[in-house]
Amino acid sequence: MSDNDNDRKPVAGPTPPLSKAKRQTNRRRFLRTVLLTGGVLGAALSGFLPLIYSQRKRLRPPGALDEKDFLSSCIKCGQCVQVCPVQAIKLADLVDGMGVGTPYIDARRQACDFSCDAVQCVLACPTGTLTYHKPEFLTVRPGAALAAKPILLAKEKDPEPTLNMTERMGVARLTRPEACLAIQGKGFKGQTRGADFKGMLRYMDVDRWKPIKISAHPYDVAECDLCVRECPLKGAISIDTVFAPDGSKRKSPVIHEPCVGCGVCEMVCPVEPGCITVEAREVWKT
């Protein structure tokens, strides 16, 4: 036998096909790996996504503590939800991350119009998460405090016309002036937000104590002033003459210091999307 014969290696033949049992074992192993990988990624995201969503500012009910204190003290009991006469208060779901289960208000869908007069959600809160007066060890952010107790127009002729609120929920801002009907000098006729809109509001000329659907109270105004007309607080918003960038005079909604950020102006604005919105947790800036 020559050296070349010793160095020659055997040629591998075709790989025999896997048995049915072996194929099933490999398939199960692959699926298990995929599921485990998905589980690890899901667990990571479940901790990461709440941090992202928690950055989203929610409009809290009247008297809410600052956000960090609010989240740590709210027991998510839902008492504030149950007493709200216009069902403005909702409980946050999973998209709110760490705030899941906490009360908030979506003003465009349903604002707080203070139909309860005494801010019943504050009275119903068992933990002080919603409160008229903060304890001394909790500071008040600059600009969050109201200069005076807001005067509720529905109670203006009562012996005690004010709300006991000492801090604002947010501040209304004219965010789309180019679409504002008042600035364009246009009026509005019909049902603001349409016939299917379910939002409710207290109309003093209808019933002081019973809010009705906004769709049941159509408007006919030569110059749109719905945000001012329906604001529940005295002196919080007005239609003033302002100068446009080209020097011409226009009429425009102007927000004033008594604004507490209740969101009624945002809810009744007939333009889609709304021209005026409430910036949650915003403070008053002079």
C-alpha cells in the first residue's frame, strides 16, 4: 500500500434524512427558543414602555397634587369618578404606564364645568390626593397658585360665589389662531361638535343643577365667542381686540390669570381640531 493510499480520506456520503421524531424535536426546540426570546423582550418592554407613557401629561381633576405626589398618594379607588356629575373624570388604562388606574380628564371629550359647585371630587377623595389645601410640607410650584379663589358664574349671586380651589389644573392656550373663527371674524350656527357629540354642560338658562348634552343646545352667533360664552369662571377668558402681524386689528380669545384649566373652552370650540387647548399642569406666566 502506498503512502498516497494512507493519506486518502474517505468521501462522505449523502446525509441520511432525519427521522420524523427528530424533526419534531428540532421544531419544538426552535419554537421554545422563539417564545423565550419574545418573553424576555416583552418583559423588558413592559418595564420600559410605562416610563415612556408616564411622560405624557394628563389633565388631573381639580385640587390634584403635583404629579409625583399625585401618583404616589392616589389609591385608584374611583370615588372621584363616581361623584362627577358630567362624568368628566376617567381612570387611566395601560397606555398611561405607571399612572394606570389614576383619574384624569380629557377636556376635548368632556371638560370639568363645575356643575357640582363645590368640587365634589375633592370632597370624595379619601387620601388628600385631591385637596383644597396642601399640607405645609408640600410646596406650591411658582405660577400654579391662583391669585384669588375663582368666582363661579353660576354662583355669582350666592353668598359664597367662589370655588375653594387654590391651584390651577392647567392653563388654556390659543394653539391654532389661524383656524379660530373669532380671529377670522366669522360666526357660528348649529351644534358645536356635531349632533353625535356626547359632551355635557350646565347651561344656566336651561337648568342650574342639571347639565344637558351640548348637542341639545345649538348656537346662532354672528361672531364666534363660544369659548368665552361658556367659560364657567368669571374673568378667565375674553374676546379682545388685538393686532395681527400685518398691523390689522382682529378679535381674539385672550386667557387671563383666573383661568384654572377646566377645559370647557377646549370642549366647546367648534373647529376641528380645536383652536384652544388646555395645557395640563401648566402654570401662569406673566
